[in-house]
Amino acid sequence: MNEFFKRTLSGAVYVGVIVGSILYGSTIFVGIIAVLAGLAIKEYNYLQYTHSNLLNRISEVSAILPCLACYFMLQGSSGQHIALISGICYALIIIAILIAELWDTKNNPFVIWGHLLISHIMIALPFASMCMLFAIDKWLILAIFVLIWLNDTGAYLVGSLTAKLPGGNHKMFPRVSPKKSWEGLIGGIVLSIGAGILLAHLGWFDLLAEKMNVYVIGAVFALVVSIFGTIGDLVESLMKRTIGVKDSGRFLPGHGGILDRFDSILLAAPMTLILITILLTW
């Protein structure tokens, strides 16, 4: 019971902070996401045992910069100067870390370089894409979080129900995630699309209303979030299973680490940003 209460309370705080900062926080959301990006890379580095401590810290702190660059890029001329400086500093820091391996005689440089690039491509830049979506329209990033939560709920409910049927359900990738099923995937997608259409009716996608029927946009948006959110979840599960750990960390009691909570959005956010960019420039 104590564990259930702890899990429920930490989950409620997590949802409250995310939703509250999006709706009322302005740049607070960007600050929270930037800090979480650095902490997420810290989790990744801890799991992979990569870099010296100094290079680890530099890599983690640098994850803040692309978040700032992506947000301020869309904040007028003054903001664009901040974005440019942040982007240049970020590139120089990554290059400096790569060069620093020339003096490392203990580790395989290809392994270190690989983990550095993976952590920033799969963690820092997706977190930065959340900041850009927030800068475009706060309802877009809020929609992603809501749809991911509903997709997980639909997948869990349908997967659990179909598992009790004669013959059970059909597992997607049992080696990676034994509980995920194709039936659960379909259930999550259906619930998400229904919610996407409802959000469109509530005006969450009005920014794109001139480009296409807003209900179609809501359905396509939800489909992209569901599919790539599930893939992101599976990728993080594969990483943890390969390493042999259950959770990426202990950031949220009862829920695991930051990567455990943001695994779905690490692919969903960049892909929806690509979708939104295509629609806005169409």
C-alpha cells in the first residue's frame, strides 16, 4: 500500500508539473525540460559507464544548450541571437569532447564517441524538439503528453483484456518487452486517435486549421504520436534489457528514472515536429 501511495503521489506531481508548466509557466517549461535533458543524459552515462567524470559532467550540462537554441529560435530577433550563441557553444562543446579522446589511452575511443553521439541524438535533441514545439504552440506539446498517456492506458487495458482470452494475445517483441502485444498497440492507437479528434474539436490544433481539415490533423497527429511513442518505449526497453536493469534511475519513486518517463516522447516529439513543420510550410 505504501508503494502504491508513493507511486500515485509521484505520478500526480509529475503530471501536475508538466501540465502546469506548459499552461502557465512560459519559459519555466523550457527550463524544466532543459534540466531534465541533462539529468537524462546523466542516467544514460551512468548506465553505460562512459567518459571520465569531467567529460560526463560537461556532456550533461551541454544538453541544456540545444533546448535554449530551439526555444529562442522562434522568439524574434533578440531570441535568435541567444539561439545562435547557444547552438554554436553546443557544437563547440561536443567537438571538444570528441577531441579530448585523443588523450584517453584507457578506453576505446569509438565506444566513447558512439555513446556520446547516441546520448545527444536520442536524448538531448529530442528534448530540444519539445522546446521548439512549445515555442510554436503550447497546445501541441501538451497534446503529445496527453496522447502518449492515453496511448499507454489504451495499450495496457486492451493488452490485459486480450491476454485473458483463449490463446492469449500476440506479443510484439517478447525479447525486448514481454508484455507488449499487437492487440495492445491497436488499442492504444484507437484510443489516441479518438482523443486526437476530440482535441481537434477543442481547438488544440487550430494553428494548422488553414492547412487541412482539423479533425484529420488531430487523427494523423495522434497516429504519429502513438506509433513512434511505442517505438521509443521499445528502444529504451531494449537498452535496459541489454544492460540488465529494470529502471534507468530513481528520479520518480515508483516510476523509475527520467528515461523511463520520457522514453515514448523521445521519438514522438521529433516526429511530430517534422509533421508540424511539413504542414506549416506546405
